[in-house]
Amino acid sequence: MIARWMGVLVLLAALIAVLFPAPFMSVGTWVINPMLGLIMFGMGLTLSPQDFRIVFSRPKDVLVGCLAQFTIMPLMAWLLTKAFALPADLALGVILVGCCPGGTASNVITYLAKGDLALSVGMTATSTILAPLLTPLLTWLMAGTLVDVDTLGMLQSIVYVVIAPIVIGFLIQHYLPRFTQRAVAYLPAFSSLMIALVVCIIVGHNASRLLTGGLFVILVVVLHNVSGLVLGYGVGRLLRLPHNKRTSISIEVGMQNSGLASSLATIHFAAFPMAAIPGAIFSVWHNISGALVAKLMQVLAEKKSSKTL
């Protein structure tokens, strides 16, 4: 139930943090990385060798999804920052979101949307593994003219925050299967609550900035997310993939690991405090849009199955 209502939960968390920022401002932003690490650790617990077999058994599907992931979102981020003439700090934040891998929430949304869950998990795992290389490189290409990008430092941060926890979770899943079986049932709810807490901390620390310039950034973030969802589905349709695969690619492309984007902004671009805002807004919005898309795709899937029958 918590995972199903994640969009509402994250929205409420953001509203509480905007209205009552003081408690969350007292929490240091350094806790964001360990919390993201716990979310990634939970993802590692759910992965099995079978999840990676899709990369080899269906390489075309995963390749199409990952290419869409790391081209559509970075390019749309760059185009939107130019179209709306965003200042350097906000432009950096939008670009960081676009250059990050898919978020773990995409798997939950794909399941609810009756998409190809195996493809979604395979894409998330693959894009996450590629992130230490591609996220710093793409950020440098897209934002290198705006700010100095520490690509090596970003690579190390992603390894520590994302890759290492996933590997640890994967090993525990392999060597302690009984513990994993007990824990996995609670992971969607745990991840949803952790994402809500991360949003609270990020929004709390940026509440005043959100209130002064938030509406304009919200528009850019919404357009960024919606363009990813629509273009991701369009890629699947262009390649004549079945509806469930289009759904997975759409959700995987549109839903980013925006918590990681805010974390990278906080750690590596402290001189640009506004850079964390787009990631915070994206964390709220993409869970809401994801829930709406899940409902829409579910209805479409049911219509297609009824026509088949």
C-alpha cells in the first residue's frame, strides 16, 4: 500500500518540508548519501543472476532502453535550460537530473503499469552500472561550459553511493537467502519511505529558494519528465515493440534517480546551492506522474488484452 501511494506520500513529505523546514534543516545534508546507499542496498537485495540474464538473452531491448535513457533525458535537459534561459545553478541541477541513471521507483511503477518488469529491472541495473562513467561524462559535456565539473569526484561518489551498496546487497541475497526472503517483502515500502525522507531533507534545506523561484523550475522539471515519458514510449513504438516493452522503456526513461542528482549537486557543487532544487522537485513530481502513467498504461493493457480475447 505504501509503495502504491508513493506519489502522494512524497508530495505530502515535500509540502511538510516547505511549510515546516526547521526540523529538516537541522539534519545535515551528509545523511542523504547513506540514505541513498540504503535504497541502493535494497535494490541489490532484490537482484538475482536471472535479472542480469536479460542483458544477454534480450540485449536489443536493454540496449534500446539504455540508449534512450542516456540520450533523451540529457538532451532534453540541455534544450530546456537553453529554451528557458535558466541561470547556471538551476541549469546545472536540471542537467544533473537528466544525466543520472533510472530510479528504483521505476520498477514499482512498471509493475503497477503491467509493463515488462524483467526489462525494467534489467534497464535499471544496466543504467546504474553505466552511471559512474556516463553520468560524470555527460554532465561535463552538457554543463562543462557553465561550471567546473569534477568528473573523477562524481565517479567516486556514484561508486560509493550506488554501486557498492548494490554489490553488497547482491552478495547478501546470494549468501543469506533466508534473510533476503524475509526482507524483500518490505523493501518497496522501505524504499518509498526513504525516498520521502530524502525529499524532506532536500526540500527543507531549500524551502526559501523553492518559494521564491520554484514555480518556474517546476514547469521545466514537469516538461523534462513528461518529455522523457512520451519520447521513451515513442522510441518503443517507432521500433514496433509490444505495448508492455514500450511501457517499461517509457517509465524507465522518464523516471530518474533524482535523489542522486541532488546528492551530487550538494557534494560537488556546493557553490551553487540552487543546483539541488531541480532534483528535489523531480523527486516529488516523477512519483506523481509515474502513478498517473501506471494507471493509464494499466487501462491500455487491459483494453489490448480484452481485444485479443
